[in-house]
Amino acid sequence: MILTELTVSGLRCIEHAELEIPPGLALVCGDNGSGKTSLLEAMFLLGRGRSFRTRNSERLIRRGQDHLRVIGRVGGPSVPIQTLGFEVTRDGTSARIGGRHAQSLAELSHAFPVQVIEPGVHKLVEEGGYRRRRWMDWAVFHVEPHFVDTWVRYTRALKQRNAALKLQAGQASVWDPELARLAKSSGSPAAASWVSSSLIGERPSPL
């Protein structure tokens, strides 16, 4: 998948920018504080619906403005060009894919796979397995296209199970069959193994 055009408005120090991105390797250069990292952040937002620098999307909005917007055109050799849009307001976030509202921000990852290697990437090695499992989950999205829906439903069920463990531990086991079913329905032995390994009390081998 290739990003061919990018329009950014109201993101950090960028008031408005429009770029046509040539095929192949593209380098972004400029003075310190000119917005180079913010451009990369905009691309990441377009494919993930979140920043790699902060969990609070509202902080990304340029001072004095009430929203930020990122629009891009993506496509590939066998994929038609389509327009993606991502917006953050004081009330929340929204995304559009090919002119329609995205039901989930996870749909952006399927439409525009993007990964970033930034200064904090060392945490993959230094911190626990949770962060590494998240990287692996992202990779499976693009090997098994239907895995996105399974992963979203699995994550929702796992949150319910964890909440039950805190309130009524004896009731948490009622979620086990649903978690096992979602693992099996992934359709891929590798994906199913990875999903099921996240069950409380079961830990995958270190990566």
C-alpha cells in the first residue's frame, strides 16, 4: 500500500500542509521544530487512528484550533486508489474510508498498514511481553485479513473477563468459552495460538 498524497491541518505546529509523495524512497528534511516528526505522526494517525507519541489525541490539536484533520490517498499495484480521513475534535475522533464512516479505527490499519521505528522502539526489548504481543497482533492483521474483526471481539471479551476477575472472580470463567471460540474462529493455527495465549494464566513464550 502506497501513500501518494497527504493533507494535514491543525496538527501540532502544522497549520496546513499538502504533499504529493513520489513513489519509492521519500526523505523529509528541515530545521529542528519545523514539523518533520509531526508529518510522520500524521501518516501514522492515518493508518492507526492514534499517535505513537501520546495516548491523548486531543493534545495533538494545534493551539488555538478546535480540531485536526489528516487526509490521504492510498493505493497499490492491485488496490484501487482510495481516500482516507482522520479527524480529532474536543469531542472525540472519527475516520472515513473511501467516503464512508469507519465503524472502528481498527479499519484504518486494514486500509493503510503503517509501522514506525522511533526512539521508543527499544521498549519492545526492555519491557514485558504485552508490547511485543501488540506488535505481533498488528502483523497478523495483514496476513489474515479477517483477523481484525476477531481481534476486536476478542479484546472486548477479554476486558469483560478481566473486569469480572476484579469484581467476582468466580464468574470470570464464563468468558472462557467465548475467548476459546474466537481463537478457533481466526482460521489460522498461528493466529489462533497467538490469540489464545493472551488468556489470563497462560503466557506465550518470550519473543
